[in-house]
Amino acid sequence: MIAKEEIRKLPMQEKLALLEAVWAEISPEADELEIPQWHKDLLDDRELALREGRTEVLDWEDAKRQIRAATR
């Protein structure tokens, strides 16, 4: 197993390559993963809020701008 300290030292491109390798390993089995109930509940709540007009869908570019502004 790779230690977190080793991962932290990697350049960004190597971190991304590591993520891609891990995803390539687990993605064929992704359907076997159990989705936690709290994830399902959260999605149900968000879908209901959208249907009831209590929230809106944002364009991805707008969402990224809002996230960046909130984290500065």
C-alpha cells in the first residue's frame, strides 16, 4: 500500500495518473458497490426540492464560478 505521505510528495500529474489507475481497477466492479442510504436520502431530498421549485439547476460553468468564489 502507498503511504499518504508518499502520495502527497507526488507531482500533480503523477497523482492524476494514480487516480486513473485506481479508477480503471475499480470501475468494472462499481455496480457491486452498495450506495449508502444517506446518499439515497440526500438525492431524494434534492430531487424533491427541485420539483417543488425550492432550488434550481445550475450550468456547470456557473457552478464552478460559485464554488471558486466561495472558496477564496
